[in-house]
Amino acid sequence: MNTIEKWISSHREELIRTAQFLYENPETAYGEIKSSQCLAKYLEAQGFEVAYRTAGINTAFTAVWKNRTGEPIIGFLAEYDALPEIGHACGHNLLGTGVCAAACALKADMKERQMSGTIRVYGCPAEEMMSGKIVMNEQGVFDDLDVAVMWHPFDRNRVSNDVWQSQDIKNYIFRGVSAHAAKSPETGRSALDAAELMNIGVNYLREHVPGDVQMHYAYADNGIPANVVPDYAKTNYFIRSSKRERTEDASARVDACAKGAAMMTGTSVEIELVASCREMKVNRVLAEVYYEAMTRVPVPEYTEDELLYAQKITEEAGLVNRGQYFAGLEPLEKEPVTISIGTDASEVSHTVPLITLSAATMCRGTPLHHRAAAKQAGMSIGHKGMLYAARCMAEGTGLLLEKPEKLQKAWEYHRSTS
């Protein structure tokens, strides 16, 4: 049993308690007060120096530990925000705790082997809004890192060789003229009509964009009853694709739908860009190093009760897995894999070489942002995946520190790719 495995094993129960505290106190974007404090205080107790309000964000933090020369600088990216209504259905209670565990285990290993380096753990809020890391990156928080490391809960174990989507998140705010909907509707100018016409236009637009372009929208409640011509309406849009130029083109065309709808209804529209990022920039050199490390770490084994739970939740939620609830480490793909979801970490990948690992914190077929994912994030299935991911991140980073030439090659690869 090496130092990393010993540390994680000996701290197993307190790590699970930490993850459960976050699970039982779900907090949404920029409101993660208890969650960020919990992780920051834990790192402080483990010998890290903690600075709060990183990049001026109330729920962001930076925890630092330095050994010998302090070079290279390793950045671990933690997330801890939950989703409205369904809590930790993306497993960020596990993500944030697992990142802290990896950093602490690596710290113990570096002390034991007298390895030089600095470990920084960044508490990154508001990932579900595609915001926190983008704001931090714009302010140069990650500029001096040599590498950035993170993981994400999924239904399988693998190096994430994935191209996460480029995204624009926008609010479209329509303003019109209020009137009594029955007595004098002709004097009103309906902001809601404008919003609905915009959405109709976007739905027709879907036929005329590349196949990987996705456009999702939701209405914000304006609190106006049906007998009043609404003078206010707001929609939130996610516009994404696997290439930044395609996202920008689709985003401009959605803007045109909004402006046209405002013209048709005699209203005005304000377009608010909430967040924007490029697609993920994968790094083959890092992927190979961390895959090598993952081959050395045993995947979790599951009890009969856990397998019965996986069977039950599969039947209840209609998951597709053909009775194979968990599997081993998946092979590293020869080429990057384009996926249909996004993360604000993508923008960081253009600043510094970044590696993401995936670990099974839910049985196969469980989708993210689903109640089945949330249930497993708060029980032993999720905990086992979290501890496995923590060890894989620590082992992979330890291997990278042993092979400084790999870090140099990772930077060469980073600079050579668009």
C-alpha cells in the first residue's frame, strides 16, 4: 500500500462525511456558502493555506501547499454547486470532496518522497451556470499553473478524452406595454408574444444549423396573470456546438430571431450574455500519463446490496444497461470524443494543459441531472467512485511529477493544437 492509498484509506470516513454534508446542504450557483466553507476548512485542517473570495467571488477560494522549490505548480479544480430542485444530480458533492482528497493524498506522497512542487486547490463555484471558472480564468487566476487536474462523476471509469461543447448562455429580456387583456388589449404590446415568436423562429432555425448545434431555452416566471398584457418576459438560452465558430454563428442567428420578434410585436429586447466558452482542448500527453496511472488503481467492487440497489433504480428510472451495472476501466480512445455537454473548465483548457478523469458514481445508463444520479451521489455507490477518482488523480499527478519531461511535452502539445 503506497502513501496515496494509505492516506485515502485512513481518511475514508471523514471524506464520506464531508461529501454527505455537501449532499445534505445543496446550494446553487454563487450561493454555495456552506459547501465552499466546508471544503476550505477541511483543507485548512490538512495544512493548506486558504485565501477566500478568489477573483472577487464570495464562494470561491484558493488553498495552497508548497514543498521545497515549489515547482511545478499543480492546480486541482473543485466544484460544489447543486442544481435547483433536484440537488446534487451532477454529483458535485462528490466532485469537490474527491478533488480535495486527491490534493491531500498527493501532499502526503510529496512529503514522503521529498518531491518539489506546489499544490493549489481552487474552489470553483457556479459550474452549472457555466460561470465560475470562466470568471476566474478571465482574471488570470490559473495563468501560472503548470497543469490543471479535475474529474467528473459519470457512469463509467475512464480518462475523459472528451471535447466538451463550446457554449453561449444568454438571457433575452423583452419589454412591452401593459394593458387590460380584455378591456383594451389593442393598447398593449405583449413581451410574452415576442418571446414566443422568438422561440418559434429558433425552432424553425434548428433545421438550418449544423448537426452538432444545440439550442435549449426556458422561460423565467414573470409573475403576470393572464388578464394582463405582459410588459415583461425573459427567456434563458444555452447555445452550443463542438466548435466555437459554429456556436458563434448559431448564437448570432438566435439574436436575429429575438430582434425580429421584437420588431413584429412593437416591443424591445435586451440581449444579455451570461457566459461564453470555447470547446475543451484535450491534451493527449496528459491523457496517456493519467491512463497509465489509472491502470494501476483497482476499480471499486460492489456489495450484493449495492448491486440490488442498482437493479432497483434501473427498473424505477428505466435506465438502459442490460443488467451490467458497473464495469472496469475503459480503454483510452485513439482520437478525442465529441460529447454533447459543456463545462466552464473548457475555457481553462485553453490557458493551461488540463486533464479530466471520469469515475462511476452511478450505475450504467444513469444520466446526469436526473434524480437517479442524485440518489446515488448520496450513498455508498457514489462514495466508492469518489474515493477511486481521488486516488486516480493523485496517482496520475504523482506519475507526472516523476516524469518532468512529460509535463514539458504536455505543454508542447498544448501550444501546437488550436
